[in-house]
Amino acid sequence: LPDNLALDQVDLKDDLERRRLANVLSRGLDTPAGYILPVGWNWQVGCWYSAPWPLRRERLYLIPGDSPIGLRLPLNSLPWQAEDELEWVGETDPFEPRPPLPDFHGEVAARYSHIEPTFDAHPEIRPQPTADRARGEVSVPHTAVSIEVRGGCLHVFLPPLDRLEHALDLIAAVEQSAAALALPVAVEGYAPASDGRLEKLLVTPDPGVIEVNIHPARTWDELVARTTTLYEEARLSRLGTEKFMLDGRHTGTGGGNHVTLGGPTPADSPFLRRPDLLKSLVTYWQHHPSLSYLFSGLFVGPTSQAPRVDEGKPEAMYELEIAFSQVPFGGADQPWLVDRLFRNLLADLTGNTHRSEFCIDKLYSPDSSSGRQGLLEFRAFEMPPHARMSLAQMLLLRALVARFWSTPYDKPLVRWGTELHDRWMLPHYLWQDLKEVAEDLTEAGYPFQLDWFAPFLEFRFPRHGTFRVGGIEVELRAAIEPWPVLGEEATRAGTARFVDSSVERLQITATGLTDGRYALACNGRRVPLKSTGRHGEYVAGVRYRAWQPPSALHPTIAPHTPLVFDLIDLWNNRALAGCTYHVMHPGGRNYEHFPVNANEAEARRHIRFQDMGFNIGHYAPPPWVGTVSGFVPAGTYVGPMAPPAEEAPGEYPYTLDLRRTR
């Protein structure tokens, strides 16, 4: 048996372990796992070459494991070569002009046309004339084509190759052989070398999601066709583009809908030809937080996967303005300039350029040729649940790039300060900000309708509930809460840093209020209602502790739920109406399974909001607030009490933070 297969350590109760053990025993220990053909490319001669591998044993024994045999070859057992004898092939410059790809099927057919195929015996293959060492041939190739039968199918494992032409030539030979034998095969192994002449569709398993990278689209019609096809094929494969949390909240899959923009070739990239285009995009995104938060996922903030350029780095705006002053307007003949100016600024707190709202890892990175592709990646977009929502995002990006290409956006940066995580966490202000973006594009000649993005508002900020009294309406809607990453802690798996998601935020929108007459209280504290500019309309946010995990910021603060809201008439000191909001089932039901569909998720959401439970009649604070003189019967108070007093605005004037004491 293989070294890593011990019968006393196999869990026979596990179905996968039983299958794995059965496959090893049923195949037999004397049956070859597969066959290999050592093959390599001789650069000086310009042809394929092969030679037997000189091994100490007659047979080739694989490294123990269950992976394909191409990943388990004992390459360290091959003859050692000095460093000066190795054939080092440099990376191809992505800016180097490349000819169109030839017809490899025709070349392979012509190369092997002299071979007469026979099916009774192996065909007599004429060996190619060998070149001597003076012509630069390496006698033993360190790569091989591996062939094995696995799962009832013949698998051909391709070795790593340095050029796309070599990989396509080898694939054409495999395809022609399979066609001649009428034998279907599955090609696997190392991917061909990165080349702009080859379009790639990558499907990669990721924790919790399946990542699909589609090939670039040159026109809008191509983008529409590919996006709709991708969503439809995912549905037919029983894959979802959305999910539901235990409490019924409708969210994205957790995967990103990252958008990559560039040109047909790196030299044609608009961001390398016009560095001011990147400057315009960064400035416009910094001016309009709705572009960062309306399309994002639940995890936002300076430690998220795609933080804004002004999150967590107070001095970044000052340094960014210096970099902007070095950006030339118009064309530039220095493709490396944009990378040198922004590489140390478009990064997160740790300096990681990949974890940034504007990722320039593949723009003109000096590390390798794969980083010099002229591509800019927008990483703040989350996977929307519908194809048309995704296309609306793409249309917005295309319009903004077209506008800034013709008219650069050169404005001073804004120091938002704490307002970024205060006012811009509320959906009302984000929607008003997106309205300005739509109006701006319309004035520039790109007509946009704000209603196109209404599904994003309802999906990202679902409405919890509404209560009405007279002509007054109060609405509760979800808001954004940045999640911090905590310090290092020791766990069973090692050192970890937890993300604190125990704090949540919601928005209260009240309409029909008379200025100076009404107030809104949450758990006995006054909500700082701010006028929206419309008569009788006010908006505020409430920040509260929803859960109390062992690892959290301020772990000693207990949850504030349920949240009890009271609409108070200040003229009569009476609570007119109110509601109660729970973060889980109000009856204490503990859900063990996620919702199976949207109907069950909607039912879980609706049960958490109740237009009842508020203080009826005269509003009075709890008994421990204040004292009264004389004898007072239990459960009564001396006259109507004053409503909660207004609190100092502090650093976050738009939000009531229940974690802070009065």
C-alpha cells in the first residue's frame, strides 16, 4: 500500500474513505497507474524531443497520493543538471508584437502524415533525427505527458510549457490522436502560458462559492450575451447567485463581481495611454461614496477586501494629491508612470495592493510579465442576484470611463472624516448621492435613469417594517455597519484574527413630522433626527449590539435587542405609536437550517418586526432614572415625565450609538 495509506488510520465509517480504500485495493498493487511520455521542447533545434528517464529502479514509482499522476512524478530522481546547463527561458514581454496563431491542426496533420495508422498493432513511428549536444539538446527532459484511466475516462495530463504555441501544438496532437482512435479524452494539467491571443474561461472552486472568470468582451452586445448566459447556466446547474442568512436576510453569495477594464493588448490599455483616466476615476469615487457602498457586500471598512482610498489612512488624501499633481494630462509615452505614482497609495492598511477598491496589480507591475497587462480591477462590487443588475453596473462603469476619457475629472479631494462612516452609512444619503451621479452622466450626454438601480437599494438595504399614526409614517431600513478586524488570538488551528460582526445599524426615516413637536426614542434614548431638506422628512441611524460573541470589540457590552421605538408628542408628553424590532425570532425560536427559498426567508424577516410593544400613554423613563419625594405607590409616577433629552452630537451626529452611555 502507499506510504500515506494506513489501514489502522482509515475511518471506515466515512463513505469517502471507504471509496478511496476500495479504489486502491480493486486496482491492484501490480497494475500500472498510468503511462508517461517524457517530452520537452528544444529551443535551439526548434522541435520536440524525448528520452527515457534513467531511474534506479526499472519501474517508475509515483509519489503516494490520490492526485493525478502528473502531479506525483518523482522529478527529484531525475539526473541532476548544473545551473549553467539548464535551459532558462525568459518571460515574453506583453508589449512585444505577436503574430496571429497558426493552424496547429494542419501542422500536426502534415507532420505525422507519413505515419500509417493501424489498429491491430502500434504504428511504427519513425524517430526524429537526434541532435548532438553541440546543437544544444538536453538529453533528459524534465517534463512529461501523463496518461491514466480515472473514473472510466482517459485523462491526458499536460506538462508546464513556456509558450502558448507549444501547448496548442501538443493539444492538437492529442486531439488528432483521439479523433483517429474515436476515443474521447479529458485534457488536464497545467494551463497554457498566459498570452493575449488566447481567451480563457476559468472556473475555480473557492470557499463557499465557485469563481468564474469570463473572457473579455469587446462590445456591449458580447457582454450582455455572456452575462445572461452565465446566469442562466448557473441556474440550470442548480447554482445560486444569492443566499439567505439564518435570520432571513437576503444577501449576495459572498463572492465578488469584480470588473476588469483594459485594452485588446497591454499597449492599447486606456489607463497606460492616459494616466489621467485613473486619476479621474479615483477622484470621482472618492467624491461619491455611493459608488463604493451601494454595490458592496456586507463586509466594508478599512480592513475589508476592497477598502476605499480614504478609509483608515488619514494622511492618504494629502499624499494622493501630491501624486495627482505628477499625472500628465493627455497621452503619456511612459507606461510605467501610472504604476510608480499609485502603487503605494492604492493599497490597504498593510500595503497589499490586491486588497484595494482600485487594484493595479495587473496594470504595469514590475514583478513579472503577468503583472504588465494594462488591466484595472474594480473590487468593491459584490455578485448581484440577477443578470440585469450586473449589466447595470457594467453600463455605469462604461459610461464613466467614456465620460472621463473625453473630459478628465480634476477636482480637489474631500476630507470626509467621521462623516464617511456616519452619514454615508445610511441608504437615504447614498441614494441621493447616486442621483447626483445619474444627473451628472445625463448632462454629459449619457442618459441614465435612477430607477435602474432601485433593485440595488432594496437588495442592499431591505426594509424591516413601517408603522403609521395619523399623517406620520416611520420606516425602519437596514444600513451599513463597518466590521473591524480584531487583534490576533490563539485558536486550535493557530493564530487567527476574527471579524467583529456583532454590531449592526439601521436607518429610521420619518415623514409627516411637525418641527419641534415630535421626537423619536429608541430604548429610552432620543434618536438624532436630521432634516432631509423636504418638509416634514427626517432621517437618522441607530447603531446597536446585536450579538455578544466571545471575541468582539467591547465584549462586555450586552446586546441591546429588542429595539423599542417610541414616537413621542413633545407638546403633550405622550407616546403616540411605536414598534419593536428583533434580530431573531421574538419567541426565542432557534433556527437550525438556512431558509430553503425566498418565501421562508421573507417570513423570518417579517416576524422580527412588530408594530407594537412601545410605551403607551404618558412617556416615563424606567424607575431607576431620577427620584421623587414622598410616598409613591408601586408602578405609578408623579405626573407626566419629560421625554429623553437630546444628546450631544459628538463625532457621529447622524447616528445614535447605543453602546455609548449617556
